[in-house]
Amino acid sequence: MALTGQVKEELARVRVAKTSCRKAEVSATLRFSGGLHIISGRVVIEAELDTELAATRLRHAIHDLYGHTSELIVVQAGGLRKSSRFVVRVVREGESLARQTGLLDARGRPVRGLAPEVVSAGVQEAEAVWRGAFLAHGSLTEPGRSMALEVTSPGPEAALALVGAARRLGVAAKSREVRGIDRVVIRDGDSIGRMLERIGAPETLKVWEERRERREVRGTANRLANFDDANLRRSARAAVAAGARVQRAFEILGDELPEHLRQAGELRLAHKQASLEELGRLAEPQLSKDAVAGRIRRLLSTADKRALELGIPDTEAGLSADLLDL
């Protein structure tokens, strides 16, 4: 997941001057990275992030925008946890921050989606929401068949709010539940690129697009190579079939064969893997590809008519089923 780390590092360095955008980002980061806990009857906010840079960004924003202090707890890697995690915790005034960021409504009830003022905000706030959600729980896979920009959601309401924010940015995102976990996914390559640009990751976008282009070029080359191989195999099988039919034609016609047709047939038998164009160059005098094909075609049709008159197997009698399909 190298690209995911690169995106998050770039997003954590984005400078945002507009206060409403900073608040939208904080609200989304808190919603998608953890949320509310009740400890000893007090509301505590915890946000678990996978980079120290993102955690530091969140702590500074909470202090600058709302005046609350927070603590940073580092959870070391171990067991099923492959990398360290960074938990931003607000204990004092946790309930106040929860109300300010829309985690709680005016009556103190938990908000399952995003705050109404964030959902109904403008395009720049929608960008901030996606930036915060990705910093909290996003991932970006390598370009290819299964490429995706994805955010794991704490619930269907938050997922639908994120889909709506993407729609305001002109990006098609889908919400889906996989094994009981809600996810918001963008799969189209152009849409992934547009979202990376909108949320503030142009450098990662360049890397991603370069890898995508290389993969497409490689895929096209492989398809062409496979196509060429198939054509070569088909041509070789057709030459083998033609050689077998010419041999049977000689047996049927014997001496009753015009010389120019005999010469074409002998060329086919002598050079079984050669193309019609190559046979034309070997003829004396040289013939065109169509002339060679026409002479072999007349040779075979003449032999088939003679076989029908004599009541004996024709030129296709000895061919296997796969050769007859050519």
C-alpha cells in the first residue's frame, strides 16, 4: 500500500486557509477515524490514524479552531497490527468538541452521519470532507483491473454523506457493504485521478497516472502479441490442412492434372509452413499471392469433383475436426 502512504503524507501537508474547510476536515477525520467513547460517564473523543503527520495535523486543527488540548498515544506494531497507530485523544471538554464538530447534536445525541452544516456546505468543504475521510481511513490501490480509491466508513449514514460529497465534486462514488463493513469506493480511473487532484494530492496523481499509462501500454502490447501468436498458429494450421488436401488431390487426379495447377500444389507440399505470399515468390516465374491461392483452390475443387464422380473420399476426408474448422 505504498501509494496510500504517499497520498496521506501529501494530504497531511496541504495548507488550508478557509476556516469552514478546516472544520469540515476535522469533522470528517473524527467521524471516520473513531469517534465517541463514554469513559467514567464522560464523553471522550478518540481518533486513530496510521501516520504521525496526520495525527499532528488533527491535533493542531483541534487546538487552533476550538481551543482544546489533546494527547497523542502511540500504539506500537505487534501481533495482527503490522504498523504503529497514532491515537489523538480529547478527554477534557470532549463533549464540547463533539458538539462543535457535529459528532453530537444539540440534544447531545450521537450523529450517525456527518454534521448537517458540513453536508450542506460548498465544493471546497466537500473537498475537505474527502481529505479528512481519506486521512482517517482511506486507501489507494495500484492501477489495474482492481484499482480503487476507497474509504472505510463507520456506518451507512456516513458512507452516504461521503457519496454525496463526491457527487458535489463531479466524481461518481458508490457505497457498498462488504462483510458487515461499509465502504465508499471509486473505481473508474479518471474519477480516481479527479478525486486525488481535488483533495490535494497532485504529486501522487502524477505517479499513479504514470503507472496507469505503463500498465495500459503493457496490456496493449500483450494483447497484440497474443493476437499475432493466434494468427500465426491459425496460419500454420491452415497451411497443414492445405498440404494434406493437396496431397489427396494428387492421389485422386493422378496424371489428369494441368501443369500450372501441379506446380502450385508441389510448391505447397514442398513448403508446408510458408505463406501464400512466400509461395508466390518461390514460383518460377513469380506469382502473386492471389494467383497462388486461386491455383490451389482450383486444384482442390477439380479433385473434389473427380472424387464425387468416382464415389471415393474427397480432399477433406483425411482432415481432423480442428483442421476442418479453418
